[in-house]
Amino acid sequence: EVQLVESGGGLVQHGGSLRLSCAASGFTFSRYPMSWVRQAPGKGLEWVSDISSGGTSTTYAASVKGQFTISRDNAKNTLYPQMSSLKPEDTAVYFCAKSRDRGQGTQVTVSS
């Protein structure tokens, strides 16, 4: 069974930084590309970023380009985004995803 557990969310000031984590289990993590998606209050899911299985290729949504750096540690079965220059509009629940599987999410709130 695929399990994805996000952590590291919280309240951060406008312009601040945060690093989330996603611990993966139940599958061979190093064989799969992974993603981050987010859901802002009252809005649908928004794709944020992808990373290839080996971590050498990354893509970002225009809305987060320059702010987010996705990475992974295949030895630890863990996915990360490093987020910087956070803005109130980045407030959302952040999920890591493997295809259609998602974790429970972690809340990020950016104060203005």
C-alpha cells in the first residue's frame, strides 16, 4: 500500500522560507517520478512541481518558479520542496503525490 506522509508545514511570514518533507513507503520510491500539488482555501488542486525518479529533471508551475526547489533523497525515501520568498497566495495545503496517490497534506499559512 502506497503511503505518503507530509510534514513541515506551519505559519510563516511573508517573504519567509519553509522546507516540507514527504516520507514515502509501500513502493520502490526510487523508481517513480514524484510531484507536489497544493490546494488553496476554496480552490481546486494546483500542480506545483515534478521531479524525475533519479532527481535529475525537475519542472515547476509558473506560479512558483524561482521560489520552489524540489528535491529527493532516494536513500531515505523522502521528497522535499524548499520554498522561499513566500507570499500570502502560497497559503495552501501541500500534498506530495505519486501519480494519483496523495498524502494527507500539510498546511502552509503565509501571513501578510
